[in-house]
Amino acid sequence: MAPWLQLLALLALLPGAAPRPVKPRAADSEAWELAPLELLEPARFALEMYNRGRAAGKRAMLGAVRGRVRRAGEGSLYSLEATLEETPCNDPTVCQLPVSKKTLLCSFEILDELGKHILLRRDCGPVDTKVTDNRNWTLNSFLPLLNKDSFPQTLLPFQDFSVKMTSIFKEFVTTYNRTYDSKEETQWRLTVFARNMVRAQKIQALDRGTAQYGVTKFSDLTEEEFHTIYLNPLLREKHSKMHPATSVNDPAPPEWDWRKKGAVTKVKDQGMCGSCWAFSVTGNVEGQWFLKEGTLLSLSEQELLDCDKMDKACLGGLPSSAYMAIKSLGGLETEDDYKYLGHMEACNFSEEKVKVYINDSVDLSQNEQKLAAWLAKKGPISVAINAFGMQFYRHGIARPLRPLCSPWFIDHAVLIVGYGNRSDIPFWAIKNSWGTDWGEEGYYYLHRGSGACGVNTMATSAVVN
């Protein structure tokens, strides 16, 4: 790829660099409705955040609002779409002229927990009347990245691409047993899918490892949907301080894999719940208990969702808090005794059913060579990473450019179970919690030794004496 194309692709991948497609409003669709009164409060909060710091005469006004809400525990996550009217002048008489007004279409993600609002995401762009007023939705009509003028010359001609994408999308729908509520929803998902394929190609072009990106079970989700449902923005908060782990003096072996030693349970699936933090921690405790007792038990993530009051169930959590909760509760039940449901329920913890306990938890070194040595001797490690590109990851060793996968924006908790080399490329073997129908049978392979995606920034472990 030419250097200027690489630069353009890089810029397009940066957050906020390009407008995201807006979900169409079908006349008979029930997916979005005009906002009930419940949506007005978060909408007004979103407007307040948008206007913060703007001069009085340049503040936007709220227009139409529509949205939906997803509840988890004591929190509500609002996904809103709103039109905002900007008046870029201070003269009220001039600003009454329609030509002087600028209409924006904005998408907001707002968390309401115990009456406190937090703005998680904001994306605004000018309204395209050709798109927002059209009822005959097609792939061509509202996919800016795929118009004939801007479509990459290295790909198929535009019409051929449309036909090809439709064919691939139909195969995707069959493979992953997708059903949609309406024709409009199906057409919208086709558009999202096609845009995602372009994005996956850009990620592929900029990856310096051997990873392959393309169709996955998440390919019909927008970036916002994927982040909201499957990732964990709370990981960006500083976790509670723990004791530093005692360093391992022995050098790291050339390779190690706890799966081959019997210390790792099967890949699990967190479902449509941001509970990766719980799976990362239980995976670590499963390994620690195996090393102490020689028995591998599959432990309950649901116990943490229901009974860990320091974390926020499907809205996210921190491994450091989860360790404290396990210790405070008195231990963990097995998955058989406390089954995973994928949403928060009333705590049903029974001390009599506890099978595993922990004594403490520790922070590990950020030096990856020391992490490898610790892992080989002490067991699988809970880590947090930036999940950039993982929505489209299929196999291979991922090594995204650092500006695209910054360690400052970690949003997913996983479990390192081993390390090694493929074709002289060092990797971490990472157990994910998105089921075996993602990645390499549920595993993600990430470059080792470069601090890729912040893999070394929040490495922790339970302690079992």
C-alpha cells in the first residue's frame, strides 16, 4: 500500500476521524420510537455536555430525540439519537434565518446509575437530508465510505463490491443464525456489515503481525454497539492498589502453555454482558487453585455479577475489586452450583457451597520478560487490554500500531495462559470470553515484548496459600 494510503487509512481508524453511519429511521420500524418522557432527562444531560464551554450565543438547542435503554442492576444505559440546532451567530434576528442554522445528528451513550449521569460516548455530524429523508434504504444510499468516488481502487468496482457484500452477508446470516425484525433492520445490518468489512481491511493493512481480520460473529454490530455490549470502559479507572508480587528469579522458559498442564478450563461465553472482568478473574483463580490442589474447577462468574457490590455487573468492573469481593464473600462457588445467566440477579451465594478461597491478590511487573517468568512458575495471569481490532479478529498474532491500540484506553479483561513464538514472532496466548466461535477457538494471540495494546499495564493475580 502506498504511504499516503496508509496515512489516510490510519486517520480513518482514529476515534472521531470519520462520521459513523446513522441507523435509518424506517417508517414502520419498532426499533426506534419518538422519545418517551424517560429519555428527556438523559437527552438534556447530553445537550448540556455538548454545550459545555460554548459561548451563550453559540449553544445548540435540542430537536427530535429517540432512543432505547438497556438496564443492568441499578444502572441504565441509554442509546440516544438526537438532532441539534446550532446557531453560529449572536444576532437573534439573523439567526432566525434557516440558512444560518446548522443541524447536527448526534449519537449519545449515557450511563445513569443511582441518578447520576455519565456521558460515555458522543458522535455528531451534519445531517445529510438525502439520507435522513429517504425511505428506500439501500447499500448505496447511506454508506459514505462506499461511494464510487472514494472507494479504494485496490478493491472491486463499486457495483461488484455491492453484489459481493450482499452474498457474503447472506452467508454470515446463515452461519451465525441471525434474524432481524424487519426488512429495514436487515438492510441496515447489511450496511453496517459492509462498512465493517472496509474497516477490517484497513486494520489488516496496518497490522504488523500475522493476524487475519474479516468476518466474525460481531460483523453486523456498529462500533458503538460492540463497545457497549461486550467491552468494559471501567477498566480505564485506576484499580485498587494491591501488594506487588514477589519477583520470580528463574529465567522464563522459551515457551509455556498452561492449557497443556491442565490448569485452564474450557473457553466460556460472557454473552451480551460486559462481564469480561469476572471471567478474567475466575480464570486466574481457577489456575491458582489448580496449582495448589491439583484439581481444576470451573468457577462461577455469576456469583461475582450478583454479589460483588464494588463492581457493576454487566456494566463493567475491575479485577482488583473482584479479588476483594471474593475474599470478603469467603470464596467462590463452582459454575455448576451457581450457573451463569449473563445478567445481574439477586445474590444467591451460599457459604456452604464454596469450593475455592483466596488469601490475597497482587500486582505484577509491567516488564514482559518478568511476566513470562512469573506465568511459567505461578500460573495464568489476569490482564486488561485495548480491544482494538478484536471485533474482526480471526486468527494469527495481532500487532496493531500503537496509536491505534493505545495502552491508555484499555477496555477488555482477559487471561494470559501461555506464550511462545510462531515463525520467530513472540506472542502471548490469551483466553477470551466470547465463546469458541470467535478467534482461534476462543483464543487471541497478541504480540509479546512490545507492550502491545497495554497488555502489561494491569497484570494481576489472586494468591492462594
